[in-house]
Amino acid sequence: MYHDTSSLSLKSLLIRFAAGLLLLSGLALLLNWAVGKISQNLNDNGALALRDSILQSAIQCYAVEGSYPTSLEYLEENYGLQINHDRYIVTYNAFASNLVPQVSVLQIP
């Protein structure tokens, strides 16, 4: 049997177009979700990296000067620590000059 498949009906063209549009919109939603997850992961890692940098600078100060710095500003001025204060809230609690300070970093949404 011979079937002429060269001419598609308007209904089948519309169905194919709708299916393709649905597929593209699904892919766009999936891509948007993936980018959001990656962005959140990078932001979380940025806060952890900043906390590690602060602690490394404090330990370097202890190795050079024999005591931990009493303030975060001291590390910024003397040890080249750079903090984006518009993006992160940093709490630095130095209890004693011979104990590692407690550092917490929160990202501003």
C-alpha cells in the first residue's frame, strides 16, 4: 500500500507545534531551576570560604604576633583581609588573645 505522507494536515501540524512548545518550555523551566540551585550552592560556598579566610588570617596573626587579633578591622587593616560588607554579615568574637576567635558569616539575601 502506498500512503502519501508529504502533506500533513493542519491538525497534525498544530499538535507537533504544541508538543515542541511544551517541550521547550519544560526545558526552560528545568534550566531555570538548575541555575537557581547552582547559584544557591555558590553563595553558600562563598560564605564558608570567607569564614575560612578570616580564620586563616587570625591564625597568621597569632603566628606572627603571638596573639589573636581582638577585632576584624585589625585583620582588614594589617593582614589584607577583604570582606564585602554589603553582601555578608560577619561576627567575630575574640574571647581571649590565646584562644581561636569564633567567626560566623551570614549572607545578606
